Amino acid sequence: MLSLTPRTFGMNLFNDMDDLFDYGNRGFFRSSPDVMKTDIKEKEGLYLLTMDLPGFSKEDIKAELKDGYLTITAEKNSEDENKDDKSGWVVHERHSGSCSRTFYVGENITENDIKAAFKDGTLNLSFPKESVKAQPEGKYIAIE
């Protein structure tokens, strides 16, 4: 069935408008089932975090550590233009949005303790369950 309603990252923007925006949690795509699905498991003294970020590139993603909280933010901006000189129709659409998740990892974890890699729409992070180092200020984590 063909749907003519706008969709962004798999969401129908005209359905459930109240659930679309969650300003309190900074989760722009809160109701989208395909954005920022996260699995966390424990293995050999580490936490392994896997987050699905379909449609995002490595450059769209930031991981920040501040006061013991790890915040993953993904932001996307795009423009599309479809022009038909014969009929005179011009369509110029702009899409933008961001989403984020925050996890408490402990105040003794530093950015050097966290390893991050992004491949094929999946962000993988690993960090120790416990660390004895203190982290005084917010630092960004390099994503490979």
C-alpha cells in the first residue's frame, strides 16, 4: 500500500504527534522503534554496550562522558530537491533531528577507559565495571 504521509527515519509524522517529541528526555525520536535500540551485557569485568543507529554515519554521532554519565547523541540533517522543469514542480525538503541516551557508568570511569567503534549502523562501546581513577570534567570519546 502506498502512503503519501511524510516519514522520517521510519516514522509517520502525522500519527501520535504527542509521542513523537519527548523534550524532557531530549529524545526527538522517542517513539521510533528503529533508533537507539541498546543492549548491554557484562563480560570479563567489562560492560559491552551495543546501540543500533540505522541511517547515521560516524560523523553524526558523539559520545560524551561527564560527571559519571555517558551520553550518546546522534544528529542528522539532510536536504532533498526534486525538480521537474517540464511541469514546473519543485520540491525542496529538509529533514533534521537528533536523539540521545544517557547511561550512568560511574564517576571513576575516564574517557580513556571507554572504547568505541561504529560500523554498519551499530555503535559498540566497552568500559570497565569499576575504575579507581577520577574524571573531573566532561570529555569526548573518540569513535573508530
